[in-house]
Amino acid sequence: MSLQNNHPPLNERSQHLLKVLVERYIRDGQPVGSRTLAEETVLNLSPATIRHVLADLEEHGYLLSPHTSAGRVPTARGYRLFVDGLLTVKPLDDSTVKQCQQQLKPDLNVQGLVSTASNLLSDVTRLTGLVMLPRRDHVTLRHVEFLPLNDNRVLVILVLNEQEVQNRIIYTDRVYSAAELQQAANYLNEVYAGCDVSQLRTQLLQAMQNDREHLNNLMQATVDVASKMFDKPKNSAPDYVMAGQENLLDLADGATGINRLRQLFATFTQKRDILYLLDQCLNAEGIQIFIGEEAGYEVMDECSLVAAPYSVEGKVVGVLGVIGPTRMPYERVISIVDVTAKLLSVALSQKGSDLDLLHDK
């Protein structure tokens, strides 16, 4: 994931100064001035020359000057250039790799492996680790039946994929007769049998939206029961596991920072936006990085997400990653995310190829 870059390529001197500045800012968290760079750079440039180069980098959107300091800090564009072309990723030392291997043991169940991976990412990076629960590629509706129970309750009998049967109890907006429920089931079986269940509800709600004024009783009943039968039960497993949120408290600098942190934690709770970012990584290869505003959510403007897909026997089933401030140590975080994704893939693959195993308790 990257921002649109319409600026001409930077020369070697500008790239070197940007690299040194970003590394210094990541290490210290303080705006970096020309005198500091003059002391650290190997180019033997005067502070005046460095100031000129920094002004040019700022004009092109790679740096900005906080109003309280004469120094400069990287922007999302500056971090992006650094990560894509100036960063040298450091391989993990043997002791860290061994620590990861010892914790991600195949004898754990799937929930245990996911929780362990999330905690491992947080512990090793001192940031926030998250791991999406493994997903099956497609769940297809084969047959559905509705049986009325007491009050507004309906028993839903679902046949999914080839022979998986699930029973669910839903609460409808009103009491439906057995005949109404049978008509609704007949309609769903005739029109939607063979469809991916993740698309079925969306298609029904879209049809309702497009033809709200002409909905007959059958369609109203069908939309009511179908829109509820795929809701996630309250006691079901979460969509992802997160650990180390407290490591983001450094973002809370002053009233503005505290408010931003509250919004970020609310986003974690609501999950929708985070899941959208993780979903974008499901079909991508290797490490994916969203820096600040690249995520597309204002609440993430001060954060970066480093993520990678993990797989079972070569088939991608989920994504894991690390969320932290934009000034995170990318060269180390990238290695940790990459190694953890590979080790989790190995551990899950040793549990067998049946994807139903991914949903054990």
C-alpha cells in the first residue's frame, strides 16, 4: 500500500539525509535539525547545505516542521520512501527465532495458536499484535429450513458446502406462521442455493433497498429471517485476536492524543475498519504496510500496520500483523511479522488439511 508519488526521484544526497533523519527520529522521537544531521552523516555537508536539502524534502512532502521546533519529522510519504527504498530489513537473531518456535507449538489448538501468535507479536515488538481468525475460503448455501418456535423465535437449519449442518435460533421482528416460513425457505432454496453465504445477505438487502415500495409479504419475511440467520452469535469466536493495546499509550500526548487514542480503541472494538485493512492483505503476497493516512481512516493517521498473510498447506486463511506509531522500528517489525506468519503457517499445517479444524474451540 503506498501513496501516489508524482515527484521526481530524489538524488543520492537527499535520499541519504532522509534515511538518516528517519532513523534518528524513529530512535529518539524528537524533531531532527540540520546540526544533528551534520554530525551523523558521512557526506561531510555543512549545516547550511543540509538545511537547503531538508527544505527541498519538506517542499516535496517528505518532511514537515512542527511549529514548536526548528527540526523536522517524516511524513507518511517520507516513511513510505524510507520503507520502500532506503530500509535494510534486519533478520531476527537466532534466540528470537527460537523463542517464537518454542511458543508456536502445533500441539496447541487453533484458538491457542492464534492467541499465542498475537501475544508473541506484542511481546517481541513492544507494540500491538493482532491475528485474524482463520477463515474458510467459501461457505456455500445448499439448503435451508425454518421452523417456528415460541414467540418471535425461529429455528434455522442450514446445510452448508457439501454436508455440514448447522442449527441456529434467531429472533425475528414479528411472529411468522409455519406457512410463511416455508415460503421464505422455498424462495431462498430456489434462488440462492449454491451461492456464497457472505454474499446472500448483501444481495437480499440490496434487493429490498431497490424495491422497498413493492415488497410483498413473502419478500419481507424472507429478508427478515435471512438477514438474521447469518448474524454472528454473541458467544461466537471473535474475528481477530489482539494483544498489547496498552503499548499504544505513547500516542496519548496531551488532550488531542488522548482523544485520538480513545477513537483508536473504539475502532479496535468495532473491528470493521481493522478487518477491512486485514482483508486487503488476504490476496496480497508477502508483507503489506499501511503508513498513517494510507490506511484511509483518520483515526489511524498516527499509526502504521505491518501485516502478512498466513496459510494452511499453501492456502491463505488469515492475516497477522503489528499496529504501532508511524515511527516504529520497521526494519525489526517487518522481520518479526514475516517470521511469525511463517511459523504459524507451519504449526497450523501440521494440524491437518481439513479446514474445519480451523474452527475448533
